[in-house]
Amino acid sequence: QLWAPHLAVSPHDFYQLLSGLGIGVAVLDRAVSPQLAEEAHGELETLADQGKLSEFSQSTCNPGSRHLWLRFGGVNVGPVPPALQRLGEALAGLPGAL
């Protein structure tokens, strides 16, 4: 809902969509707090406004996406915004939690 409110579906419809894919999918409700997601989204919007994101991808895997390479624990061109830092750390810990 945060990234594309016009695409939001009910949890029931979401789970039906996932089950129709015919692949294994894990969904962890509230793995990331809504507040953290909103803060990280705001930081990404700021980076986009500053022209720091890539051009729109032409890849068939994820067409239209934009990105920014951030090294968590490595050397970056500039500081990593705080919410993106916390989000990266939270996501990096998920494989161990599964």
C-alpha cells in the first residue's frame, strides 16, 4: 500500500494471488515496521529528487525500476540515510530468521 496504493489488495486476495503462482513464497507480516518503511520511502523520494537513483531499468526482470547501490558496512560515496540503513539491516537479518 505504501509504494502503490492504487494496487493495494485485501490480505485474502493477496494470499490467493500468491497461491496461484505455483511457487513457494514466505510472507512475514510486520517484518518491517510501517513507520520505518514510510521513512525509507521518504528518503528514497529525496534521493530521486536529487537525481541520485539510476535511470529507469529496461531489464525484463524488473522493467521500470530504479535503484541506488548502497553498501551496508562498506564504503559509500556519501552517507547512507538513516532509515535506509535501518531497513537494510532489518532485511539482511531475515534469512537467518527464516
